[in-house]
Amino acid sequence: MVHYKELGLVNTGELFPKAMRGGYAIPAFNFNNLEQLQAILAASVETESPVILQVSKGARQYANQTLLQYLAQGAVDVAAQMGCAVPIVLHLDHGDSFELAKSCIETGFSSVMIDGSHLPYEENIALTKKVVDFSHAYDVSVEGELGVLAGVEDEIASLHSHYTKPEEVEDFVTHTGVDSLAISIGTSHGAFKFKVRPGETPPPLRFDILEEVEKRIPGFPIVLHGASSVPQDIVDEINKYGGWLENTAGIPEEQLRRAAQSAVCKINIDSDGRLAVTAAIRKVFHENPEEFDPRKYLGPAREALKKLYTHKIVNVLGSNGKA
Ligand code: G3H
Ligand code: 13P
Ligand code: ZN
């Protein structure tokens, strides 16, 4: 067992109340390789933002759990060397079982999500509570979820979203003891969030549901998944250099800014990073077809990611200067 405090990581305990009071959200960026981690770290340190390093079940399998533990520990050391020891959380994204959450906690995670949102309500409560009881014994934070987002949540795919029912949230947080709650108010995972024709605007987020949730559990930290904006300029760049992404759509950044000022304390972004990496690599390959040194295409991808994360932190989440 390696406890996260030995690695210099923190849980979400102090971060969320500060974010709530300050009207900003903590970035939760997914990673599964070195360049993504380097970019997240550089953006967070340079903007002096706390950060949640987020790892899905698939990402943990891809990167190797032992390597991940050392990468997270390295991230803490490197942040200090760079001159700003920003608070770093290592979080399991969309955990789907008690065993996975336990294994993550035993290998240094400081926060876990248990996603029982697709289960019948009582089963969601039972699974989430079991994870909370174990996690809290190690001072690890737990995120639960109520309501279902459309799109793919790791291996769980859902065609239709079910908005969170505000009348359930108080009962859920009381009976499970979770530290934060992911809700469904119209975001969705991936780069194809809405079926809209070019030029059409996607439906706005259901801020009425968010407000109703805030009334029922005042001061309780809320999490937004599926919060990529799918920037059209990055999609255009991908298509210009040989890609083929049609009918993409994301969440407008003004709406995320508004959410960050509310009880939403954590905003999850993965797809935008994937798009930025893909555009940068395609550009290098298109312009230099003779290139075969991975540093020559992963380096520009890392730079593009850092620029994207910096933009999100400063202009969307507002967590800069809050480390
Ligand atoms: O919400 C899902 C995240 O984007 C993680 O995706 O399971 O493909 O790593 P993944
Ligand atoms: P996006 O696919 O919108 O980036 O959402 C990521 C996410 O919710 C990870 O849990
Ligand atoms: Zn998610």
C-alpha cells in the first residue's frame, strides 16, 4: 500500500470549499501518457492553479498502474522544482467497481469517482456508500454521480442522457457520504455532443436544474463531466491535414464560465486535449512527411496541449492564482 500523502498529493478536501467561495472551478484533465502530464503540469504551475490529474480505468491499464504512481510522485517534485508547488490531486475517473477504487487507493490515488449512475437508484447508493466507507478510512475523497450523460463513459455507453432529478440529490449525498456529486445538466462525453447542423446552436445547459440542486444541497461541491468545448478551429486544423471529423459539437465556453462561478467546483476536460494533440501531430506529418523522430511530433503536441490547458484555466475555469 502506498498512501497518497507519501507521494505529496492532496485530496479534494480543501480545494472545493475554496473554489466554491472564490467562484471558480478546479480543472480535471485526463491523462495517460508523459506528454499530457508534462503539459498539464506546465500549464498549472505557470498559472499557479491547483489541478486534478484524472485517470480512467482504460487509461490506468494503458499507462500501467506502477508507472502512474511514480509519474504522479514525479509531478509533485517537478512542480516544486518549477517554483510553485501547486496542489495536485490524483483522481480515478468513472470508477466502475469497489475493487478498482480500492486498488487505486492502494497505489496512491487521493480521490476516486464511483460511477453508479447507470444503476437503479438504491444500487447506486449501496455501491457508492461501500466505496465511501473504504475511502474515508484513508482520507481519500469520493465523487458520486446522479443522472446519466449521453456518450461514452469509459466502457459504459449511453445513447440518451437522463437529467439529474434534483429531488434525489439530498437523499443521495446523505445516504452515501460522498464529498462531491457529478450531475447531468446537458453536457455529454466526446466530440459529438449534440446532433446539430452546421451553423445551428446546441441546446443550452440546464442551469435551472443546477440551481434547483444548489437549493437542495447548499454549499455542496458539484462536478461537471463532458465539458469539452470542441473548438472549431482545432477541428478545422485536423480536417485540413487529412483528418475527417464531421458534425462535432461541444459546450460553449461562456456556459462553462457561468457554471464555474456556481457550486460547480470541478470541470472535466478530456476530448479537447485529444483534439489538440491530433491536430498538432497531423500538421507535422503533413508538412514533414519524412519525419520519424517522435519528439518532433509529440513535442508540438505537448505545446498545443499546454496552450489549451492554460486557456481553460485562465479564461474558462478561473483557477489561475488559486494554488
Ligand atoms: O469520460 C471519459 C473520459 O474521457 C475517459 O475516456 O475511458 O477513453 O479513457 P477513456
Ligand atoms: P469530454 O469528453 O467532454 O472532454 O469529458 C471528459 C470527462 O467527462 C471525463 O470524465
Ligand atoms: Zn466523465
